[in-house]
Amino acid sequence: MTNTPHFCHPGSLPKNLAPRFAVSAMGLLCLLLALAGCGGEKEAAHRPPAPVTTVQAKAMDTPVTIKAVGNVKASNSVTVKSRVDGHIMRIHFLDGDMLTAGQLLYTIDPETYIYTQRGAQASVASDRATAEYARKEYLRYKDLYDQNVISRDEYEVKLTAYETARKAMEADSAQVDIASRNVKFTQITSPINGMAGSTLLDEGNLVGADKDELVVIKTLAPADVQFSVPGFELPRIRAEYVDNQLTVLATPALSGAEPARGVLTFMDNWVNPDTGMINLKARFPNQDTALWPGQFVTIDLILSIRENAVRVPAQAVQRGPDGRYIFVVEDGKAKVRPVVPGLRVDEEVVIDSGLAAGETVVVEGMLRLFPDAPVAIKNAPPAPGTDANATKGQENS
């Protein structure tokens, strides 16, 4: 006969043992729940602080700007042409030279114009002799006329001959001036200070008067920058431009150079209805020639300066169901601080309200934070006597 194991139900126990079994089961259950509760409290009490990176909110003067993209233009650009016909005998500069006004650039063959000048001078000499003879005749006949020796008609003939000879001499003198000017034009000089481009015609080429382009000269210092901003910004610009000289910063794209500082010099008289943009222009001293004609630059048109504005990295500002907020660290714990962000300045944002300068703001590690969460600042300096390398190794682990 096989002995089959069986479990006794409390109801099958004798009446004197059933109450004792029930009390023992309840005690065991309570003991298990108590142990589980103690373990949870112990785990919560030993939860590690969340590692975060922080910065100090800073107060600094912040410009209120309008950003745009501009194009650098030479403040003066001249295309040099010849004013006379002829062959280029010599070029007196090199491509890319810095030129000064009046500097000799080209020599055009002057031979033809020198001969023309000499011919005009000879004509003037002949006219001068003719005019001098006519003047003497006129004076002699005038005396005779005053003595009533000759008629008035004879007197007026000599007077007309003298006036004609004198006017002919003046006309030929003008031709001498024209010929002399043409001889001068065979020496082509720079009309402005600036940098020469590449010569477009070489020595020996035949050029036509006011036809062929020889070289383009551009003034690099000062330089102008043209840019456009949305038309809805016009009231803000006009409100400041009327009373103040607005500063403009220009930074060459992708160069990493310091921005050049200039002033707004021109605001167009209309907003383009096709684009909704208004054209502006600023002038820069550009003594270091950091701005180059044709170059694209980033423009910051400064309208005003906000003094002691509180700024934090833009990544510190979070968006929640009740608006924007920032985590600040107080007494080793994270606190939620509702804020009102304002002006964006590069990678930072101005906090209009809700934050004071000097407060510790979390910029990395926000995903593990909640109100009053313990935090460990990763960028905090190590405690005195602590090996910095060991501390860094613990963080990495």
C-alpha cells in the first residue's frame, strides 16, 4: 500500500489547531511585507546622485541685434579706359598692385598726337601774324576815318578783317589745347587710390578711345557691405537710426576672424514688395583688408544694448507642460525654476525673468533629474587632497 502525501487544509485540522495555523500564516505574511518595505526604503535612501554639468548664470551687457547676410563691395570702383586711339607702348604696373591717384598706368603711342599738336601750334603762329597785320591795318584806317579821309565802308572792311583774323587765331589756339590734351591722354594714370586687378590688354594691343577696358581698380579701405533685412524690422531700425549712429558688425563666413566694426550709412527708400526686404548699406574702415569685395559676411546690426542681462547656454532651457523651465542646483539638489527666455545670442539665451546672475544652472544631464533629485556636479573642482585623475577614473567607471 502506497503512502500518498497530502496537505492539510486549515478546515480539515482539528478545531483546536486551526486558529493557531491561521495566526502563524498571517504573521509570516506580515514579516515578508516588512522585509520588502525595509529593502525599498534602503534602496531609495542609497540612490546615487545624478551626474550633471553646470554653469554659472552670468550678467553682461548684451546687444540687441538684427542678423543678416551681406555682400562686400568696394567703396569705389573704376574701370579704366583709354581716351585716345593708339597702341599700348608700355604698362607701368603689375597685376594686384596697390595704386595711388595720379600714378602712371599705361603709355599710348603719342606720335600722331604730337604731330597734330605741332600742326595746331603752327596754325596759331600763322593766325597770330595775320591778326597782327590786320590789327595794324585796322588802326591805320581808323586814324584815316577819324580824319574823314576815307569812307566808313572802307574803315569797316579793315575792322572786319581784323576781327576775323583774331577769331581765327582763337579757334586755332583751341585746337592746340585739344591736341595738347590728347598728348596728355596718352599717359593713362590711376584716377583713385586702390588695388589694381589684372590688366585686360597687354603691351602692343590697339585700343579705341572710350571703348576698350584696360583694368579695374577697386578701393578696399574703406569698404561697403550691402545687406537686406525683413521689412517688418523697419520700425525698430528707424526708431534707433534717427537719433543714433547704428553699429554694424561684419564677420567673414567660415573664417573664424574677429568681426569688423562699421556704421550704417544707407537705408533704402522702399521695401521690395516681391521679397518683403529692405536694402541697407554699412561702411567699414577695413584698414586690415579683412573684408574683400564680393565676399559674403554675417551681419549683426546692433540696435541697442541691454545692460546686465542674465545669460545662460540655450541648451539649459527646457520646455514643459507649464512653459519653459531651468534646473538649478541648490544644496546639492535639483530645483525646477520656471523662466521667461528672451533674446537669443549665438549659443546663449537671455533670461528675462526667473533667474538671477550667479545661480548654478544645469546644462547637461537633465534627463535624470526631477524636483529635489540629488545631483553630483561633474565639472566641480575636486576636494582638497583628492587625486584628480582618480576622480576622473571613477566618473568614467
